[in-house]
Amino acid sequence: MLDASPLPLVRVRDLKMHFPIYAGLLRRRAGEVKAVDGVSFDIMPGETLGLVGESGCGKSTVGRALLRLYTPTAGSVVIDGEDVATLSPEALRKKRPTMQMVFQDPQASLNPRMTLAAIISEPLDEHTDWSGERKLDRVHELMDQVGLNRAFANRYPHEFSGGQRQRIGIARALALNPKFIVCDEPIAALDVSIQAQVVNLLEDLQERLGLTYLFISHDLSMVRHIADRVAVMYLGQIAELSPRDDLYARPLHPYAQALLSAVPEPDPVREATRKRIILTGDVPSPANPPAGCNFCTRCPKVFDRCRVEEPRLAEVEAGRFVACHLYGDTNKTAG
Amino acid sequence: MPDGALPVLDVRGLKTVFRTRGGEVHAVNSVSFMLRPGELLGVVGESGSGKSVTMMSLIGLLPSPPAEVRAGQVMLGDRDLLKIGPRALQDVRGAKVGFVFQDPMTSLNPVFTVGSQIMEPLMRHMGMNRAEARKRATELLALVGIPDAQKRLKAYPHQFSGGMRQRVMIAIALACDPDVLIADEPTTALDVTIQAQIIELVKDLRQKLGMAIIWITHDLGVIAGIADRVMVMYGGQVVEQAPVAELFADPRHPYTRALLKTIPSLTGERGARLQVIEGQPPIMTAEPVACPFRARCAHAFARCEAENPQRRAVDDRPVGLGHDVACHWSPEGV
């Protein structure tokens, strides 16, 4: 991760986000949910990093901790030269315009009592001292950029469809010319025929404005389309981080293999002959992860070492990082 | 799937309307289909296409008002479910027709044990006493792959994970050995690895029990792997219907063709840009007089505005049995 020549825009090192569990009559601290437990990655300027995994794996928490919507328990998040994880509140506020978020549910993330213009210009109200006229100009410009008709500026979110609402959320995120946008499942709530519209918009904007994305999703085929590199998370940790084409052609981590093989494909001929890796059981609780490798309870290739020793994320091939003993230093030829 | 067998379910000209303050919404417009014994029929469509409403109309699951089944015939064996009345329909639901819903958390009752919820239909429909029902419930839980079934009967739904809850739902739906199982987006709320488990389970149960299944989904990938036949719905109508291999190999309706192109693939060529179906799905405020897809269709012409296309066979097999499409256009030219 350190050998690339341009400086990464986002550099995350050993990020931990633990949530306390309080229990008993006196609400004593009884343990903690290790939602994110030691995650490291870089995102290059203009790159899209896909972050995939199943519900509860901590992918959304990573996104939120990156933008300091949660204060991380440990680790550093350097975005554009400053460690967001430790910034003072005042400095953080000044930092906010460079980093923005597009949320999953456009229904819940837009205030139903605000007009579209008010929603999109709210970041401008907060962070600029522009005149009302200038702000309205900017709102109109943003609406053009995301493909919303200017005439709708005084309408309310409920008058729009899901896809259009997501465009409103994107316009709001763009208002302050951010460099980095966390897209947290931006298409999960949309119909198939609308998803493509929103993804194409995100790609166009990236090209035009030079944006850098963290694209969080559970939709592996959409991530293959949009991401340059992909990180696969399992139970609060990154199992594999690889360039897109390498990952989809030949996943290395057993969990990445199982995950990719579980995705049904719209091709009955292939589906009939495809060999699936069916994982047994459920994901363990992040409050009580297993000893050793966190995937050892479900891994089809588990061996003794996995139950004792936690594998570190290590570069096993050029640009490919895997946390698995199968590719450990003791047996470099494996896989 | 024997081709000549009598259908277990034969639906003709079903029309369902919702009466709302803003006027009527024609959610289902003249939907016809049949289901043969042991067959798995996939129903594909986006939200609002009428796929769920169609299936809920069949067995009177829609609250009325606002819903009103205005026309049609639903033959289950030799009985028309739309005519037999609410009491008789109760005997059909759960006994002859099982239903699995999308969200296993909201469709299981949180204050009753899983065991009592599986035993309820057994006692209600099969006339079993508690002991018999408990024995059968244990068998059912084991059948759907829940380990330690006897002990798990006493557990409450919140003590199960999402995938396990969906297994419980399937156990309840199968309790009375139904002729037809209707599964409405049964894996949509689940993660892919859990979805793969449930799909394997259903394939396995089909082999063991041989019931006919209607599987509603918006995921063409899921359909490709399990369905025998597929029905594509749009704007409350069936726009295309075909055996699964034919539908994917030779889609005839512009909507089906666009839908198949718009989803990115896990393998193969990675397109630089996703194909887009512009516009929004329609809200059917009146009985359609034109093709519901015309506004988004790349091939629309004057006739599509003037006349709502009827389903026509693509080859010499009759409509509903082979490959049919409701479109004035054809890939070979009009």
C-alpha cells in the first residue's frame, strides 16, 4: 500500500470502532461490540474503492468513522493531509466541506419539511457567507449537474421518486465541492432499472469533478462495475483487498471466494452448472468474535493454526492484500 | 414437469384495483397464468409492477377496502377461489396454499414461540392434537435444516437469525403439505451467502415434496438459478412469459431486453457504462388503453399509444404454455 507514487487522498491505519455494551442494574460496561477492528487501506485521488460485505460486517461503520460521524476508538484517518480522527471540533468543522456522504435511504436522509432548494443549500448556509442569490445560483447549478429540473426547486422530497431523491442527496453532497465522498449503499433502496441511472450519474460526476469515492455496497456485481479496487470485509476486518479484475477473476481469501460464488447470475445455463461454495451457519457476534481468524467458524479450508493465531492483512501478490494463513509466510506457495 | 398435466392453479383475467383518496389505482390488469404440478414459476418485476398484489389477490390476503378484486377466475383444482367466500378461503390458506413473505421478522409473531406458530396450522387445518402437532413441528424444523429442532421449538423468533427465521417461515408454509407455495421475495432481506443457503434448501425441498412454487423476485439472477418458467410483469400486466432458458436466451419484450442489459455481470465483459432504462415506472391510475411501457421504450411507435398489446405466442405453442409476449414490436421487425 505504501509503494504507489502519488500520495493517497485517504489513508486509514488500524481503524477501530468499538461500541460499549452496558448491562445489569447499574448499567455497567459489560463488554463491547467490535464493529470495526483494525482496518487499514488507502484511497488514491480519483479512485473508487469498493467496500463489500454482508450486513453487520462493519462496512457502514467504516464509512461513518472515516467522516468522523463516529469518533473512532483507535487508529488514524488521514484525509487530504489531516488526521480526521483526532481533529478538534472547530478544525473538524472546517474540514467537513472536503468530505461528504451519500446515504442509503433517500427517504430518511432528506427532511420532509424542507424544500429541495433548502435541502441542497443547507451545507452552503452552514459553511459559506454567500448571499441568498448566489446560493440559489449554486443550487440551480447543482440541480443541473445531477439531472434535476430547476423548476422543481420549491418542491418537497415526497413529490419525487426514489431515484430522484437519491439525486437530491447527491446534489447536497456536492454543494461544497468535496474531494472525497462516502457512498453508503446509495442504490440499495432503488429498483434495478433506476440503479443504473444513479450509478452512471456518480461515474459522470467523478469524471467531471475529479471525485474520490468509497463505495459501500453489498451488491457485488455493481461494485465490479464501479470500483477500481475492492475491499471485502468480514466481521469488522478486511479479509481481502485487491484490484477489481484480480478479485473477480480469482478471489484469494476463502470468504471472498464463498461470497462471489453465492451471487446468483442472470444466466440459466451457467447457473445450472455452477459449483457453489455454501457456507454453513451464521456470522458470529462481533461482541464475541472467535479466537484466531474471525472466519474460522465457517471457513471450508480451516486448519489448526486458524483457530489460534489471527492472520494479518499482508500483500501476497502485487497489489493484493489478504488476511489468511493459507497465504502466510510459512507456506508462500499455497493458493 | 410433465407438459400435459392439468394445472394446479389456473388464473384468468385477474383485475385488482385499489381505491384511494386520489382515485383508483389499477394494480393488476387482466393477468392470466397457470402453474403445473411440481413447477417453479418465477415472477419478475420492479416495485409497483403488481407481482405481489397479483399473488395476494389469489388467496384474499389484501385488505378490502381499499383493495378490490374486480374480475377474474382463480381455479385451484376445481374450485374458484374468488367465489368460495372468506370461510372456505381460510381453509385454503395455509392448507392448500402456503405463503412465505419477504421479511421473516415482521411476518412471525414475536410473542409466540416458533413451535406454537408451526403447530397452529397443523391443529387448525389437519385436526391434529397438541402432541401430534408438536411431533410434526419437530420434523418440519429438522426438514428445513434447523439443528436441535426439539429444543428450538420453545424459542422465540428474535432468538433466530434472519436466515433461520426464513427457514421457520418455510416450515410453517409447508406444514400442511400445500399444493402451491407462494414465496414473495423470500431472500431479498437476506445476505447473499444466506440467500444461497435458502435457495439450496428450496431446491432440496422441491425434490423431496414436489409442490408447485411461485417465486416472486426482482432479482433475475435468483430466477435464472431456480425457475422452470418465468413471467415478467410491468405496470400490472404480464409482458412476457417463457421457459427460463428461452427467456434469457431470446428475450422478446423491450422491457425484458433492457432489464437484462441494465444489470452488471460478475463475469465476462465489463461495460464502460451501464445501459439505462430512462424514466420511471408508471402508476396506473386508469385501466390501460396503451402499452404501459411505451414512454420508456426504445421501439415505441404509433400503435403502442393507440392500443394496449395483448399477449401473443412467439411460436406455435399456445399463449401461456410456450413463449409469449405482449408487444406490438418484434426483434425481427414489426
